[in-house]
Amino acid sequence: MKPSLTTVSTIAITLVLALAGCGHKEGDGHDHDHGAADHGHGGGHGHSHGDDAESFSGATHKDGKGITLLEETSKLLGIQTVEVSERKLPREVRFVGRAFGAADGGNPTGLLVLGTVSTNDAKVLRPGMPARLVTRSGLSVTGEVQQITRPLLNDDAEIIVAPRGDLSALSSGEFADVTLSVPGEREVLVVPREAVIHGSTGNLVYAVNGDAFLLTWVELGANSEGLIEITDGLLVGDRVVTRGAMDLWLVELRAQKGGQGCCPAPPKKGKG
């Protein structure tokens, strides 16, 4: 029988409460290292526990291997994985622009939006590139880059965008969020955004390591269409956790702090 949403929510709350109330075990003698485990691609940093494994009611954490979950626990947490793939990932350049001019006789080409971007971003922009504008009132309209004025020194470049369509919510002097889409030129490694954990000291994912999930440092590149480029730490064909990544992160932190009762165990057969 599939677990209800209430059961899954209870599982997550149990993890958080266990984490909040945990601490080092007295006299455990371990000097815990809070780095990520080495995934074998040059992007990881291992713990310093040796071969000791921390066992909890629903999971086992072992340095160099990762977190192993009971099958029932994995299902309750809704763990899902995806394969690291290659694709041409569009690059998005964003800036805040201000409208100027006035629409004349219903012709929206008289209203333009001006903003600035870094010189590095300006290098990849060309007139005619598609743009998406979102006004402060939430109206979304399309447009295209009309002009790029590159600076003589190291100042930002000015970008003029010509919006199209219904501009009733955009008038001269108002601001809009502008997103320019730059086609990808080469294939890069990508993972879904939800697979990446943004830690205080770097970015991490949980890579599938046999029957375990291994915390792995990654370097990020461009992000677009719900995907993030991985520039270091993974190889094509690796699998990473998407759904349930944050639950595993709580398990990892609990294992580093020591103690018991980290993970939810499935109910024993024959007991309600």
C-alpha cells in the first residue's frame, strides 16, 4: 500500500526534529569532518571517520560509501534519481530595464526598454535575440534585442529591448524584469535544479554509489529551463538524487553529529 501524503509529511517532520535535538555523543572520540565524500571524479572531499558506520533505525551512513536506506524507508521518503546527461543548455542573461518613449497609435514599437548588463554577458548578445519581459504588475510580454551599446572602458553595456504584444501594463518610466535567451553552443553536463544542495561552503549533490547515496561536491555553470550545468564533480551517465535530496542531507548532518534516532524506520510487519 502506498504511503499517504500525511505519512510522508510526518517522515520529513521526524527528520527535522531529530536533527534539531541531536548532538555529539558523549565520549564518542570522533572528530567529525563536515566535508562531502569523494565521488571519485576529483570534485569530492572525504570525511575523516575511517571505516566506522553510523547505523540508524532506517539508514546506515558510512564514510566513503554514503547513505544506505532500507527499501521501505527509501519509498517512504520518495527518493528519485536521474541520469546525468549532456545537452546544449541555453544561457539566460537577466537585468532590470526601464521603459522610455510612448506607444503611438497602438504601435508598440515606439516603447523601448533600456537596461545594462556586464561586459562579459554583452559579449554573447546579438541584436534580434528573443527577450521576455515581466512588468511590476506581473504582465509577461515578449520582445527582442534592438541595440547593444558596448562601453569604451570597463563599464556595463547598455541594452535596448523592443517589446511586442500587449503593453497596457507598461508605460514610460516603469520598470520590467528582462530575460534574454542565448542559444547553447556546445553540449554540457546537466542535472535538474532540485538535485543541487546549495551549502554554506559549496554546492553538492547525492550521487548513486552502488546501493548507497554519496554526498559529492560539484561546480556549477549556467542554469536554464530547470537545469543546471555541472562543470566538475560528475561524469555523464552518473545518477543523482532529485526528489529526496534534502532528506538525505538531514540524514548526513545527523550522522556527522552522532547519536541515534535520525531516520524513520518503516513499521514492522504485523504491527499497525
